[in-house]
Amino acid sequence: MPQRVRVGVIGTGGIAGSQARNLLAIEDVEVVAGCDISEEALAKFAEKYEVPHRFADYNEMLQLDELDAVTVCTPNIAHKEPTIAALKAGKHVMVEKPMAMNAEEAQAMVDAASESEGTLTMGFQYRLSPGAQTLKRFVDDGQIGKVMFARVQALRRLGIPNWGVFGRKELQAGGPLIDIGVHLIECAHFLMREPKPVAASARMFTYAGNKPSDVDCPWPDWDYETYNVEDLAVGFVRFDNGAVMSVESSFVAHIEETTFNVQIMGEKGGCTLHPPKIFRNEAGTMVNVEPAYMGKWKSMTKKIQDWIAFIRGERETQCPAEAGLMIQKILDALYRSAEEGREVPIA
């Protein structure tokens, strides 16, 4: 029999439901508690997934004897405190991306994990996709050679969330860069074999989200009165091995179509994530290699499976907290560079 894992969920909004479904699909995993300051959200979650214990205060939830692990699904501003509290209580923790509001908070979370009997895992999912896993094998096999450049594009033509707090910097720490850009930054960094970032530069622009919606789009009527994040972020990151990464991320951009992709260029070959393709020279010919089969991907499924297997000691996680900290340092530096108008170092 697999080790029994009893999970509590902090923050019972939209993503919590997806997590609960995937947790309950794994043998001998139970969702035993939910915590939220919204009684309505908590009641809806608990009733749908038959969760026996409900709490408005996560500190009370952490006192449950029948609790082994906690997943933190709150807005960014509420990642640090419940994560540290759960680690101090000896629980295994997964925190959704991004890790925190800033690198200082993320470092405190990593430090808490090092002193805990529990473990800390990041809610990264793009690196677990079949495409990313396939490309990583090519990288590890030497088929790409030394990676010189990565291009990250997380660009919506017009996709400002009209729910949640995604337009409020004081609660999220930023806009598209930290919300959707983070997914592909972490995936690209994973494919680059995670070199240490040393400096970053960026420019950011707000020109649409702080105005009323006047264009037909899938998500109209966002809260423009509280919107104070970037619409478009463009940045450049340097790493200690000489490699560089360009970053483009937007809620609003005047482009032909929404684009989510990573492109890697190495000395022996290159690749793209969407679709997964490898570009090389073989037998004196330029060739494009496209995997014939990679399996299906359900992003949340792989993420939850990775976490539970790590808790059970079946394998190391592919989404360690240290990776989350490094990505947070990149995000911090890009935002600080845009504010200061210069390249900034990354310690």
C-alpha cells in the first residue's frame, strides 16, 4: 500500500478545485481540510470535494493531527506566512507560483524549510509538460550543446483577468510578468539547466488596463480603477555561464495572436516548446526533429503527482523550492530594473 497522505488546502478559490480533483485521483490521498477567509468559497469547496474540516484561520488548521501536507493556493501576498507556519508545524508544503511577493520572502520560506521536518515544493507545471520533459532529455544528452540564448514569450493580445486581484500590484507584486511570464521563465531556465542569474534589465508599460474596456474580448470589464500593474514587460537576463534570456510578457499587446512559447538556441542545436521541435544539422543537412509521441499532458495532474511522490520518498521533486527562489530573484530584478531605468545585479 502507498503511504497515506492527508492534505489541507489554504485558499479555496479556482485553482484549489483543480488541485483537489487531482489529489483525490491518487491512491490513498485525502483532502481533509480547507481554509479560507471567504465562508462562501470555503463552503462551496468543502461541499464539492467532501472535505470534513473547515477553517478561517490556517493556524487552527495546522493543529489538526490528521494533517500531513498543505498546499497554498492563495494570492501572492498570502504565500509566505502560511507556508512558513506549515513548515514550522512539520508539514510538507507546495506553494503555487510565483513563490512569493519578492525574493526576501522566498528566501525566508526556503530557510524555514531547511529547519523543518517537512519539505517545500514549488507549484511549477510547464517544466513537467511532455514537451519540456522531451526537450530536457535532448539538452541533457548533449544534442543542443551549450545553451547560449533563451527567448520567453508569454503574450496575450488582450487578456486582462476580470476576476481575482491580478491587476493589483500591492497584492500580486506585478502583472503579466509575475502571473503568466513566470511559467515560461521557469520552464526556459529548466531547459537551460538552471544557470545562476547575475543581472537583468527591463522596461514595462501600462497603457490599457487602467482604462475602461472598449474592445470586444473574452474577458471584458476588468477593474480598471484598481489596475496598477504593467500591460507589457520586456526584459533581458544574463547568467553566470554567459547565456542570456529575453523575456516578453503581456496582458495587452498589439500582436497577431496570443503566444506562449520558449525558444532555446545552443551551439549544436535549438528547440521550441510549442510545438516541441529540435533544430540541428545532421549528415550535412539542416533538419527539424519532431517527436512522434510524448503522451498527453494535464498540467495540474503532473504537478500533483510529482508532489505526492516526493512526499512519499519515491523520487526527488522536479520543482524544488530553490528553483522557485532563483526565479523570484529574476522577477525581482526585472521589476527593479524597470523602476530604476538601468540594469541591476542579481545576488
